[in-house]
Amino acid sequence: MTYEETKLSVIIVNYNVKYFLEQCLYSVRAAVTGMDAEVFVVDNNSTDGSVEYLRPKFPEVVFIENKDNPGFAKANNQAIRQCTGEYVLLLNPDTVVGEESLRSLCFQMDEDPEIGAIGVKMFGLSKLFPNSPAFARYSLPYLDKEQTHKVEVLAGAFMLLRHEALDKVGLLDESFFMYGEDIDLSYRIVLGGYKNLYVPERILHYKGESTKHGDLR
């Protein structure tokens, strides 16, 4: 399928972090100004009144309200199946994106059709676990942070994906409830003949607020 009408679909899964999500949505609104973009929030049965609080503030956002919490992978897939963007950004609600970042990253995707996914510089878990090889795969401490690199694994907190690549390699594996689905998808994108790119574009990342209720194992 070709995606002509919408340039970018932003997908954010929320569970009880409405104030973080509010800041995230304000930053996304500024970043997509002038772009053909759509924004989805999938709410996993929050008990903090997230949707009621945010819907009037962000009338442009499509809210998908789940009656239970099906997990991160399944919730993202719900929106991916509905979205029409040439590029799909999976974004954590506890992130703030730079005003020019989304436009410049989409331009980079336009320039090189072999790029299946792009990840960016983040501040978060790697600071807490500097010696952990598991988090090193995400945070890539051995790479020059100011250079663009081809990498194996990107973190699902900010993952810009080519929609056609998703059509080819499949969506997030729903057998993962919370951790690991981004690693799995990263590998499948490479197996599908695309490359994953780390780009030194700064986004501000609040340290895992949206996931701290999970089990870090």
C-alpha cells in the first residue's frame, strides 16, 4: 500500500500519566505545525480521567479508549491499523519532542528509502543503569552520540517507522506485554532488508515515568 495523503502518524499509548501526556501533546502539536500529520492517543483504561481531561484541550487528537489494559504492543497496533501516515512515530507519553525534530527526521526518511526506522538521543534509563548490557543496547554508550549510526536496536520510547516497512515485516508482537517488543521489531526491520538508524536529534525524555509501574526485569 502507498501512503500519499498523510506524512506522519504519531501514536502515544497512555496509562495514568495525563500531566506528562499533556506536555507531550503540546510539544507534538508544535512539532507537526504545517505538516500533514495525525495524532492518536490509545488510552489503556486509565483511572486518572486522562481522556476526559485531555480531549477538550486537544480536539485534533484521535482518542482510542480501551476498556482494559491490553499492553503496549497491542495498543500501538490498534492505532497503527487505523493510521494513514507514510511514517509512523511510536512515542512515549513521558517525552517532549523538539519543535523541528519530527520534520527533519521525516525529511531524512524521504531522502533514503532504505531506512526502516529511526531512533534518537534520549535521556533516561541508561543514566540509571550505566553498566547494564541490556540497557546499553538501547543507550549505545559506545557510539559517538553526535554521529548518525546504523544500529541493531531502537527503543520504543521514540521509534519513527516507515509504514511500508511495517506492512512488510508485521506489527508489534502482541505476546510482549511491555518490554521487548521494540527489540523484536527492530530485528525484523533489519531482516526485512531495511536499516535502523540512530540520529543525534535531541528529544527530552522524562525518565521512564510512563513505565515505572512495570517490572524492569
